[in-house]
Amino acid sequence: MNYKIIFLLLFSTLCRADDGYRLWLKYDLIKDAGQRAAYARSAQFIVLNSTSPVLKTAAEELQTGLQGLLGKTVPIVPSAGGKTGGIVLASDPNLQFVNDEGYQILNRQTTITITGKTGSGVLYGTFALLRHLQTRQSIAQLSLTSSPKIQHRMLNHWDNTDASIERGYAGESLWKWYELPERIDPRYREYARANASIGINGTVVNNVNASSRFLTAEYLQKVAALANVFRPYGIKIYLSVYFPAPKTIGGLKTADPLDPEVNQWWVDKVNEIYKSIPDFGGFLVKANSEGQPGPQDYGRNHADGANMLAKALAPHKGTVIWRAFVYKADGKADRFKAAYDEFKPLDGQFEKNVIVQVKNGPIDFQPREPFSPIFGMMPKTPLGMEFQLTQEYLGFATHLVYEAPIFKECLDSDTYVSGKGSTVAKVIDGSLHAYKMTAIAGVANTGSDRNWTGHPLAQANWYAFGRLAWDHTLSAEALANEWVKMTLTTEPQSVKTVTDLLLKSREIYVNYNTPLGLSRPWTGVHFAPEPWQNRSSRPDWTAVYYHRADSVGLGFDRTTTGSNALAQYRPEVQRQWSNPETCPLPYLLWFHHVAWTKKLSTGRTLWDELCTRFYTGADSVGAMQKQWASVKKDIDPETFASVAGRLATQQKEAVWWRDAWVLYLQEFAKQPITAPFKKPERTLQEVKELVNIYQLR
């Protein structure tokens, strides 16, 4: 037996194994020798004549990427010395046609220049060039100019001091608070690299349900240590703050935002923060929502609370990001309307350095929601976008759901506030109302799992969010294609197959989970199907509050005969959704209580259409498994096996969701399962008992 051959084969297999740690920054050797040589002719050296930490980072990242892609070391030199065939990195404050973070990449006579007004612009341009090479595009006539459309492009981490993550499904927190500030985990730098590569320039490191401990001297040292790692990558650090902190750690008797002592406490605390973190970004605040304290506890409003913090931050050019996710425990109210009702009257009352952060939909990151009616309705107050990358209502880290279509669906929605074409994207990028500050945030899906996101393909959601935060005109398909090539494979047929798999995954999930605008059943863990759930400490934390199934039909009436939430939109939008005869099917049950026997535009009755979607959605996961199996030869074995296993679980759980819904709703519809679909093998009681396992402690 030739043990040397066996060893070489084993070593080759091990070398190929990819655990997902490198994300989309996989700079593997380009197999095509001709293409590799073409790239190499313009990458013989890197010119950097600057001591800027961010520019130095750009040069080092470029060197690392080129070494992997080209299989050779590319030196960093202070001058080209009259030679061509290199890549020049330079900042030029007078550069035209880009903003402060934009870049220009040009290839002239085999010399490539990457220029930006600032070091950050050059860094983003560097990653853009590497992306160009990773996706195997020509550099012969290379000419790229790009600027971010939104200023603050952020991740919001819902991480706690005990390393847990609220709605986290990829392990524990990335931040090892007990080791900081003395030990800096190498992973912090890898996190910064990944974010900078897609244009993210800010991160909130702690939960919006915040602990005041983060404002203590003990924790500010730890936060400062993270800021030091992020700074060379152009990333600012932010903190979520607990509104009553002046009481809990400051010893004051009140947290009233109009109390002079409270105001002074915040001024002093902000000054303390900036002494250790001179480029600190600011505060993210969740107040008077879901039991969190806030200014309303003292008879004040959201503007009073935000402005107090804004005034403390203003001398340091810091920002307050005040969340509009608010609602009260009122069984007679429609939670849909809460943000608009509380914030619309305050338009124009916020300080200049306040951004109101609005969730993409009016409820809570559902698989499909109409855009929040508050977008476009506060022209005097900058409104930021809040998306969710972590799959709280999208099957955690088990189900495959590519979220770019969700992001695009909202961003491309027309508010009509200034006539046709007044999209949500134009609201949040400031172009519609001339906002001086703009922001977009994604609730992070990262954790301590080696592959960062639990589900390997969930990395695409982090990637797509960052790229859309930079440029919301990019398509979901283009981003999926780009990510697949950079992360999984460059083999054309497999790229096409996986891209297709990603693009249809969201609609498949919606079909077996919440078709036709059916609101998602609420459960404590936000995972198990429980449409019968009707007991909670508050009515809007029950399933029956949302779907409103009865003997007549299904859905939440939000027209003039119901809660009239539609009145919060412009008349043009109201006309699209107010008539059940013409309302697009994806939003039908969001706005209408529809009879079981009502014939829809598909030619089927509501009951028949629901059955069709529940069953075909669940069946489609089986088709997804076959599609994934077809790319096995071109995907790393470890990644392939991980996704294959999760798809098998998803298929089982899709059937679970299907059975729970159809068996429960059938009790109201009083109709047989639509042919040719077969009645579930288990009973409703058996499904309920299965769900009860998730409630055990």
C-alpha cells in the first residue's frame, strides 16, 4: 500500500475543506492561467505613499487578496519609480464626482489607480477591485466610480453582557466581554474586514434592550478596545443605551429628560465616552416599547428624550438613533398604526443630529409586510431604515431564506408622498426630503459559530444588506450571483443554479408559512407554528390577534370598516390596497377579512388558494433539496453537507407548518383539503402536542 499517495489524497481533501470562516473574502488561486496572467500584468506592485492607518489597511488587504488570487507576493512600495503595471492607492480631497466615501478605479496603460477623497473611499475602492477580480471580470478597460447613497450604514447587534444574543441563531456573541480589553480576539479584525468589504461603516455592539452596565467605566474600556480594532477599517462604534441609566448607575432620583441634573449627567457621560473613543458614533435608543422605560414615563414625548441625548452628543458630532418601534398593550388598537400615531405629530421637533429608525414594515420583521406608513410622512425628520438579517421569523438558522428580495420589496415601494416615484429608498437616502443625515441598519445575524451565521447561505443576507446599504439600486439577482461566485463556486452552471435557489427561497418560505399576507402566528420562541395561540400577557402577542380566523373568513380588516390603518398611507397607495377585488394577493389578508368561499384572481376560492400555497410551498423545499444536490461537485464538501442537512430539516418543518395551518384553519372553513392534496397524516391535536415541546422549560 502506497501510504504517501494516501497521505497526499487526505491532505488534498483537508486543504479543500472550507468551514465558511472566510465568508466572501475567499482569495483562492484563479484556475484560468490566461486570466491570472492578465490580472498579474496590472498587479506587479502596490504603490502607497501615506501613513494613514486606513490607507495602510487598504494596501494590506489588496496585497493579501492579490497573493491568494494570483499565487504570488505583490510588494507594497512608496513609489512606482516610473514603472507601469502596478496599482496606485491615493486619497485626493479634490476628486470629482464622488462623495467623502466614494471611489474611482481606472486602468490606464496597465496601471490601475484607486482614488478616493478620503482613506475610507480608497479602502472601499480596494475591496471593489478585489470583488471585480473574484467575480472574474475583465480589467482591460476598467473604469468604476461609486459613492454610497446612505451615510450611516450599520449593523445592530442584539448582544448581551452574558454572551447571549437576543434572536441570535449562530452561537454566542462575537464579543468576549470578560476578556476585553486585555485580550483582543483575532476575530474582531475579521469582522471589521468583512464589514468594510461591503461598505458598512458603523456597528452597535449591544442589545437595544440595553443594560446600563455598558455605560460604566468598566465597559467603556472594553468598547474602546473594540473601537481601536474597527477604526482602521473606517468603522465607528455605537452603543445602545438604557434610558434610566442616570438612576441605575448615576444615583439620581429621576431620568426625566427635562430635569437639569439628568441633562448634566448625560453631558458628563458623553464627555467621558469621547475621551476614550474620540470617533464614537453615538447612541441607539429603544424607549417606551415592549416595557422598556422612556421619556413617556415622565409625561414627556419621544422628541424630548431624543433631544436630551442629542444635545449632549452635538459638540462631538455624535448622532442619536431613536427607534420608532413602539406600541402599547391595547387589545382594541391596531399595532400596525402605532409608530405613525406616535411619531408623525413630532415631525420637525427633533434636534438636527437625531435620526428616527423605522422598521421596514409596520409590525415586526414578518416574512412579508407592506412598507411602514411612516416612510415619507416626516419630511422634516430624517428617517432611517431598520431591516433584520437574523431570521427571527424566517426559520432561524435552519430554513434557507435569501432576504435581498425582502429588502428590495420595501426599498422599491412607492410612497407617492411627492407624486409617483417617491420610493422608500428615496426617503431614506435623503433625496426626497433633503435630509442632512441618512441611515440604514440591519439587525446582525452573526455569532460565534465558525461560519459566522449558522446557515452557510445566510451569509448572503449579511452581504446583500451591506451592498444595498451602499447602493439600493442593485438587484437581488446581481447580488446573489456576486456572492455565490465569491463564496461558493465560479463554475457557471452551478453559479446559475445556486443563484436561482437563493432567489426563489423567500417566496417558497412565505407559501408554507404566511401566504396571501397571512400574519405569522406569535409564539414565545418565534419558531413553532401555533396559529391557535390565544393567551399572553398582552393581546398583540397572540396569534389570533393577527390572523382573525372565524367562521366567515380570515384576515385583518384595516380598511374604513376595520382599524382604518390604510388611512395612514397616501391616497394612491390606499387605492391599491383598499379594494379586496384588486388588492395584490401578497397583501390581501394584511388589509382585508376575506370569506373562505371568496373567489380570487387565481380562479380559486380563498380556502383553495391557501391549501394550494401551503402544500406547494412545502413540496418546493423538496425541489430545493434536489437543486442543491445537483451542484455537489462544485461546492466544498463541508459547506455542501451543512446546507443539505439544513434543507432536510427545513423540508420536515415546512410540512409541520403546512399541517398546523391547514388543520387549524379547516376548523373554521369547514371545507375538505383541496384536491389533489392529501389530508395531513397527523391530527390537529398531535400537531399541538408537538408544538408544546417548544414551550417546555
